[in-house]
Amino acid sequence: MTSHRTSQTMKPATAAKKLEVYLPATPAEFQEGVVTRAELNALQTDPPQWLRDLRRDGPHPRPVVAARLGVSIAGLARGGVTEALTTEQIEALRNDPPEWLERERATQAEVRKEADRVREKQEKREKKEKDAARHDVPTTRSRK
């Protein structure tokens, strides 16, 4: 008995997310069809002009907007940005940042700082445990 391999397909919304483009801005044939894994790979390795234009000029989905502005998606929402933005709109915000953007960037910087602190603490703990295991020394004191 032979097995037939079927192509893995995905909805246009999933493909757009993987391509980091805003689905409503894609061509109708992209929005209305399904995308195979091979087609997605082809779009990523040799993007057609419409994809290059979308990536360059937008409109961009919220994760891309948030990354370009250096804030979280929730920070965008708190700032009142709920729609996709073009590259031009993002640049305007970056060149003349409103108060909410400055505040969200500061919040994001604190989040990153805390994540770094937690990661360093975890790395030190793991190193201590590894060193203790290598020397066969218990990591905690036992009570007698």
C-alpha cells in the first residue's frame, strides 16, 4: 500500500501572519485561496512585487508596527492605535513621538531590563547547580 502525501495548506490569514503582512492589503487572489507550504516558502524566498511593496510601504499589521515603534502590542492599544499603519505613518510617530509613545517605550525598556535580570539569575542558578553536580556537592543544606 502506498501513502499519498498531501500538501500542507493554510488559511490566507495564517500565511499573511507568517509573511508579516496585513491581510486586507494583500491581493484578492491571495485572500480568497489557500496557501501551501511550498507556496509560502516560494513567497518568502522570492517575494513577488506586491509582497515587496507591502513589506516596504505597508500598511503593516500591529506586531510589525509595535516592533518598529519599540513598544508592545498592548502599548499600541493603550495609545489608541488599533488599525494597521503605513511606513510613512510609523515614521511620523517616530520623528515626533507623542507622550503615550514615550511612556510605552519606557515601559518596554523596563520590561526588557527585568527579563534580562530574571534570565541572568536563572543562568547563575543553573551554573551553580551544574558546578555542584560536577563536584557532587548538595546545593542546599540538609538539616540534621
